[in-house]
Amino acid sequence: MTTLNTAAGRARPRWRDYGRPRELVVRYLLLLFVLAITVGPLVWQFLASLKGTGEDVFGAGASLLPHHPTLRAYREVFSQVPVATYIRNSLIVVVLSLVSQLLFSTTAGYMLSKPGWKGRRLVWVLLAASMMFPFESIMVSLFLGIRDMGLVDNLVGVWLPGFVGAINVLLMRGAFLAVPREIEDSAMIDGANEWQRFRHLYLPSAYGAISVVAINTFISAWDDFLWPLIVLRSENHFTLTLGLSRLQSSSFGYDQRMVMAGAVISVVPVLVLFVITQRWFYKGVSAGAVKF
């Protein structure tokens, strides 16, 4: 028993195993700096949204912590704008995007990972090249196409240009390429057809990459502002980010606290989703790296 305890005690990492004290200090200072510039603005927005009407949000006299915290800004946001309608519209776009992205990115990525058909390399090159063009360069042509289809001021028009992404297809291709060829050969010998191999062999091995596609799709569809601003016209079709941007207009008196409260409301679902799924996200990023 003493020997086992001694061996277990030796196996435990000590603080010296993580580097010299000076290296640890530098490492944690860098981590704190990155934390401050990434999480700091979100914390500041939340604290600013809790300030009362007599407290400054900006300026030399503004303080970080609210002296008299209140939820007045949140109550005003929900009473003055139809937040429930905005959330419903955003969820419609998100659900449509998730279904189309997961369906087409997995099937297209699977086909690109399969050797033996002509044009596979050309399709891969075209998908990779399409990611080099910024959205702003094709924005006008996209809008003209949506207008000709009669989808202006329609949530389908918001969803349609992003129904599948090239980066997601290539991500799934990389995940499927990681599946050993010998396993598929064994499944073929056992009589599994193409759909059975895709459903029971490839998809379970790519759950990490699938979670990355789902998270990225949710974030991009939920946070999108520019394209809904171009396509949508009526307020009852506004998404959450577009609708809450109205809080900055003069019709609401440009209450800085309400603007901060609206920003917090729009970002909370994304933070909750990421906290819940971060384990699968990081696993999928490493497992689904694009392979050449």
C-alpha cells in the first residue's frame, strides 16, 4: 500500500512541472491580457446596462461598476420593441440554416472525400477559391438575385444565400478523410451499401466536426446584421440583431443603457451555446482540419 501511495504521489504533477516561476508569470499575464481584451468588452456592456439614469456610461466621470444597479434598461427594451418577434424570426433563420448546412455540408463533404470520380479536385479548388471573395464583393449580385425571386422582405431571402458554406463542406471533407479506408472496406465486405456506410460509419466518426459546423452556423445566422439590413423592410420580419439596432435611433431617445441592454440580450444565447458545447467545438476543430 505504501508503494502504491508513493507511486501515485510521484505521478501527481507539481507546479515546477509547468515551467519556471518566471515563465509561469509571463504565461498568466498573457492569458489575463487576452481575457481582458476578449471578455472585457462584454463585461463592460453588461455593467453599463445595469446603470441608472443618473449614472454616466461614457466620459471621464463614468465608473465601471454601477452605483445603484437596476434592470430598468431591460424592462424598457422589452416594453418598447417586440423582442419576442425578433427572437422568433432569428430562430426561424437559425433553424433553416442549421438544417441546410448540416445536410449539404455532410453529404458534399462525404462525396469530396471519396476518390475515383472525375472533377473532384476541381470542385475542391472552386470551393476553396470561393472563400477568398469577401461577402461585400458579391452582395449586390446576391440582392439582385433575391429581388428577382421575390424574396425581399422575406426570411427565406435572409437564409437562402447562406444555406451551405464552403468552409463547412471542406471541414467535413477533412473529418471524413480521417476515417481509415480499411474500416470502410470491412463494411463493404459485410454488405453495407453507400448510405449505410455514410450513416453508421462516417457520421459517428465526425461528430466533433459536425458540432463545429452547427456552432459556427448558429453564431453566423444569429449575429448576422448586414444581410438582413439589406433584405428586410418591415419590422415584423426583423431579426434580433437588426431589430435591437433600432434602439440607437432618435425615436428611442438614444438611451445608452438600453443600447447596452440590447447588445447583452443578443449575445447571451451565443455565450450559453458556446459554454455548453465548447468541449465538442475544440475537439471538432482539431479532428476536422482541412487536409490537402
